[in-house]
Amino acid sequence: MRNGSRAPGREGRTEARIEPRDGFVQVNGLRLHYLESGEPTRPPVLLLHGGSAHAHWWDLFAACLVDRYRVLALDLRGHGNSDWAEAGGYGLDRYTADVRSFAEALELRQLTVAGHSFGGLVAIAAASALDERLAALIVIDTRAKVTERAARFMDALRRLPHPVYGSFDEAIRRFRLLPAANGASAEVLAHLARHAVRQEADGTWTLKFDRRAIVNTRPCDLSAALSAVTCPALFVRGSESQLVSAAALAELAAASPDAETAEIAGAHHHVMIDQPQALAGIVRDFLRRAGLES
């Protein structure tokens, strides 16, 4: 197991911008939206966001990879600009099937899958389903276990009423991350907020994601799935994360002894918006050692 760390440095605050291309694909009865950047002939990297988030959370991080990779950021079902599912249409198995079908539809091979938070759980669960398509797995600030306490918390979030805002400006102003701690600039947070809301027919604004998509309402343990992963794997945490401790990162490593681990200095839970360049540096080094570089 290789351990690594990356301090933010001055370059970690650079807020590069890219213009990803919008794409849609029909899989499992739903129209899923994704963002694509980089040349199609380069090794593909699929990015999976966390719960209640969207594909644009990866924009700054993706900008650091496009010179050598084809970067695809997927809006999970019920999130961003992807379709909502019918009642009962959410669950880890559904998300896993979507990832597999997405990879098949775009004919992705030698694929690196990187997931953050809930997206990390999806990435772990999808590893076996992707089979020979999967070349590397990256799990960012994710725990392989959902405890009873965490499951109760997620269930409470799912039951909250969906917010309604009187104007676009109010929606942007009241936008908050969960957990709230972050090191992102006001510009970056506004960028996330703009892509997180939509206008209703009556002129009000609300969040795009389907609250029913918060599905971690039962305890689960994906340690066995991690143990079955045979491709190169990297587990990352933010040094300031309140959700994934150093001990929790060690638990991931214990489940997959050949994996690498890394800690990003100055990053909270939302690592890709707090320190996108530092995270990208760790990921690029890992993928180069794995032989996955154009």
C-alpha cells in the first residue's frame, strides 16, 4: 500500500474554467445527462458525484485532467439534468446498473471510475458489474460502511420538504453544502448553486434533485465488494473531513490491501471543490503508475 499526501500550495487556489460538452444517453428507461471534456480518443475517466449534488461539482477537477484524459461527469438518476425515477426507482443497485449501462452505451473500456461520498459507494458497488471494462477505481472521502446512525440521518434528510425560493437570487444566496464546512470561494459556490436549481411553472425556484433519491436509509457494508476489486485502487480523504477520519481511511485500505491511500491537506469533505488541483495531482500520479495515461 502506497500512502501519499498533497498540500494545497498557491496553485491549489487557481479556479480554472473549462467548457464541458453536454451529453445525454438513454439507459434503463431514463435519460441521463453527462458532461464530457477532453479528446474522445484518450483514456476515459468517469466521475460520480455525491448525494444531492450534480456533475458540475467536478468542473475544476476535470479541468486539471483534460490534457491527457477523456473526462465524463455523470448526473446520477434523480440529480442534475438527469431524469427522475418512479417511486421505488432508487437504490444502490439501480445506480450501479446505470453506471454499467452508461459504460456500455458509450463503449468505454480501460475505464477509471472515481466517486465522491455517495458516488464513492456507487463506484465500489459498480466495480464488479463493470468487470473487464474497469481499469482503476478511485474513492474520495467515502466510508464503505453505512452505520445505523448514518442511515437514520439520511432517512431524516429524505423526509424534509423540498425547498422553494421566491427568486433565482434567493436560491443562489441560500444554497448550502452538506456538510457545510468547505474551503471554496464564493464564486465556486455560486457556480455550484446555479447548476443546482431550476424554475417551476409558477415562477418559483427549487433544487433539481429528487429528494427520494436519498437512498441510504439502511445500514450496509461494502467491505467485501472492496476486497473483490482486482484493479488498481486509490482511496482519498480530505485532511479536515468530518465524515471520513484517518481511521476510516485505514479501514478502506484494510479491505483492499493493495490499494493506495492519500490525504489532501486543507480539504474538507468536498475535496474536489476545496483542493481540485491537489486532488488532480494525486490522481494523475496514481493513474500514471497504473499505466493509464495518454
